[in-house]
Amino acid sequence: MVGPLRPQIVLFGSSIVQLSFSDDGWGSILTNLYSRKADIILRGYCGWNSRRAVQVLDTIFPKNAAEQPSLVIVYFGGNDSIHPHPSGLGPHVPLEEYIENMRKIIIHLKSLSKKTRIILLSSPPVNEAQIPESFSNILGPLKRTNESCRLYSEACLELCHEMNVKAIDLWSALQQREDWSDVCFTDGIHLSHEGSKIVAKEILKVLESANWEPSLHWKSMPNEFAEDSLYDPVAVDEKTTVNVSNWSFQKNSDWERDLCISKPLNGH
């Protein structure tokens, strides 16, 4: 345990989460923005479905932990939506079971503490034409379609509405870009930097608009060790120092510029 204790933001999910620090992914974007404000904790597991997630809830999120997370961002559904294999093996989870698994995850996270907030990410789309090139030489038949992703995405969103949980419709958000299938993926499934910028943007929109006390939006959170110090850089007058704890250097300008790049190209 490293102190001082900061708010914890846990990213929990399958490969979209595990790889969120690759290719300047959405996890690394959040970590950059929340430096000196909150700890981003990665709990991502490539290949996992909601069935495996339910099995380890008590291990990853123990109810008796001394400190509970302030926010958990959850993603499962893409692997669940893969078409069933004739052998009965594989990651496919029937839609009704997926809904109940996600319900169990939400209930468990809500029980951790009154301060724990939750955001669910729905299944993003896929570039079906790109997937066979990436996986056909490694895996057996792996049928994942945009239509199946849509069904699981909509089910996730409906469940969140029912349970009063914040949710992000990634299936729609990514496809707002006219060139989404060309620029949002590294392999037809996993997100490129351009795809991740959209995910990060949608997460920050939810955090900015949420009526949560305290606010978990990065601009609203205090910096750690933000007091003035004689050891800060010397000011131009050579008599005082400049408090740089709130300086973001390129963080603000680069991110705001990236948001403009991420705007839909089709004008919507």
C-alpha cells in the first residue's frame, strides 16, 4: 500500500480493458488526466466473459476491504456475444445469462460502499472484414458479428436503465465516425488510439454530467500536495516561487485537441 490514500478508479473487464494501456489507449488517457488526483487500477483479463467475471467478484472486489473504489468502469459483452461453438466450448454466453451475470456484477459493486460509483461500457462494434486476417491462424472458428454485438450492447444498456446505473453506448459512439471501421481498431476487435479517444471522451462526458458528490471528473478533483512551497520553481521576479502543482503541461491542450479530432466526420 502506497500513501497517501487517493480515490481509486478500477477498470474491470476483458481485453478491451486489459489492453487499454496499449497504443495510447483509453486507460492510459485516463491515467494521464488523473495523475495526482486518483489511482487508476487495471483489472482486465483477455478472453474473459461475464460468466468468469461473476466467479471472481469476491476476490477482485472483497466486501471487507478497508478501502473501496470510488468508481468501477465495467466492460463485458464482446466475448459473450461470440456465436456458440458446436463443441459447447468457448466464450459464448447466451443473452439471458449475460444479462443476469451483469445484474450480479452491478449488485455486488453497489454493495461495496455508498461512495462506489459504477459505469458500464456496452459492447463496441467490430470490423468483421478485419477479424479473419488477425485470428484465423491462431484460433478455431470465432464468429463475431456487428449484429450480435448490437444485441448484447442493447441488453446491457436496458439493464443499466432498469438498475439506475450509468452506461455508455459504445456500439453507437464508435460508429458515429464515418470512417470508424478503418481507424478505430487494431485488429477488427481491439481499439486503436482513435477508438480509445472516443471511449475516453464518452467516459469523461458521463463523469462531467453525473450529479455525484464528490465529483469524479478530473477537472473537479484536487491535486495531491498542492500547497505552495519554497522549493517550487523561482518566478520571473526572482523573489517568489510558482506553484506548478496544477500545471498540466501538454495534458489539457493535447486532450482537448484530440477531442476535436474525435468528432464525427459525418457531421452528426
